Amino acid sequence: MGYARPRPKHLAAKLLKIRRDLGISQAAMVRRLGLGKPYTYCFISKYELDKNEPPSMVLLAYARLIGVSVDVLIDDDRELEF
């Protein structure tokens, strides 16, 4: 059995900030990200509460939505500015 890879400590807070700054609901965020089934607002909630880590394609959708590089989202040393 292997070791779990380290998770970004600030990712959940950054994802929550993005949605709040856009002023939209979790369900609207699913639509804005262009996520289809099986994604629902529950997935967004789990990402924002740091219960689940989004897959890379979801992180890419967040980054493209706000016009930043993915590393801004996952690097704990980078500030989120958009």
C-alpha cells in the first residue's frame, strides 16, 4: 500500500472564494464550470469543505473560468487574484 500524496491546504478556501466572488450558488457553479453528469452541487460542496479533492479536469475548469493558471489554485504559496 502506498502513501497518500500531499493535498493543497488552501485549495478548498480558494474554490469557495471563487464561487462567492462570482456571487453564484453551488448549482450555478456546476453549470458555469460546464460540468455534466454526475456532477451536482454536492460535489462543489465537498470540494469547498475539503472533504474531496477535485479531479484535475475540474481544477482546469475553475482556472479557465477565472482566467488563471491551475498552479494558482493548487500552490499554497500563491495568492488567488482574479
